[in-house]
Amino acid sequence: MTDSSPVAIVTGGARRIGAETVRHLHQRGMNVLIHYRASSEDAVTLAETLNHVRPGSAHTIGIDLGDPNVGDLVRDQALEAFSRIDLLVNNASSFYPTPVHETTHAQFEDLMISNLQGPFVVSKACAPILSQYRGAIINLVDIHAMVPLKDHVPYVSAKAGLIMQTKAMAKDLAPEVRVNGVAPGSILWPESEINDTEKHQAMLAKIPLARQGEPSDIAKAVAFLGLDAPYVTGQILAVDGGRLLNM
């Protein structure tokens, strides 16, 4: 019997917020294609765990978003594994400081590809299939796409572009495909700042809800916009504990 479960693709789905999003969508009954660039062990382990719960419900694909064929390869892998695509979550992202006078061409290109070009290429490739299933695209942006973060010009520029890409594609792909964005605030500390207690306290002092968010907060917002909001498109939902109020 052919599995008719809806299918989600999550880029950067092997770790952190991406992995939590994969788990949550799987719990919602979706089959999942987990994209990764370098985290093959994490991706395979996650897929094995999900397949133990529901056999054949999770597959992986490892490819750099800068590969010129990435969109076609991700789409084709999803179709080969599951024969349909209902939801694309563009979560993969490079993030690191790039002070203006120290930023290299390679860094600028990496941040633009992972945060702006990659989502467009994968969305473009998947759009015809998504349209057949009245599907949705969710882009993970950032509250710093609206209020800049010091020493991160290429990153925040790319994320700001992704906000406009979200709105423009929502217009171009309607009415068959809805396109929305989720803008996380402080959810997980960057791996380079995990032990910086002073910076943590300074950040928390600016958040009206007085706590850091959880990856599950983002996963639930993605599921809401992707699965539970059929009359919402072209919107950016900030999930930041109110941080934008104090920026």
C-alpha cells in the first residue's frame, strides 16, 4: 500500500532547531527528508530513531546548498522516497561574526548562499510539486533581519533579503503555495558563546518574557504556519519572547 502521509523537507535538519523541527513534524504525522551539509552522523541517527517509530518515514540527503544542482537533487530525493512534497522548511543557515574590515569574499559568499540563495533555489525546484498538494514553504529568518546585529553585516543582509524573498514568493506562488517566515529570537546560544554567562545575562535582561526560548517554540511555529494556517501567507512571525520590543 502506498503511504499517503504528507511530506516535509527540512534543510539543516540534523541538529539544533532543525532537528527539533523534524521531530515535531514527524510527530504530527509527516514523513520527513532531513537535509544536512556536514552533520551526517547526526542526520542518520535522527532518521534511524524516527524510522524505529514509523518505518520508512525518514530519509536523509547530504549536499551543500551552494551546489548548483541542490534544488533538483533535494526535490528528486523527496519524490523518490515519498512521491510527494507538502512542506518545505528552509532552516539551514551559516552564522558567525564578520566585522566589516575583516570579512572575506568567501565568508560573504557562504553567508549569502546558505541564508538567501539556497532557500530560493530549493524553493524554486520544489514549487511545482508543492503546488500540486496546496503546500507551503516556511523560511527561517531572524529578528536581526529587522534590527541589525553588530559585526554581522553579510548575515543580517542575507536574512533581510530572505524576508523580502518570503513576501515576493508568497505573491508569485499564490494561490497554490503559501510562503511564510519564522523569525527566532534568543533560542539557542551560538556554539561559540555557550559558556559566556555575562552575555547570556545581558541578553535575558532585554527579553520581556525574561527567559530564553526553546527549539520547540520554533518547531511549533513552523508547524502552525505550515499546517494549521491555511489563510496566512506572506507573513513573518517573530518568536522572540518580545525581544523586538527592546531593540
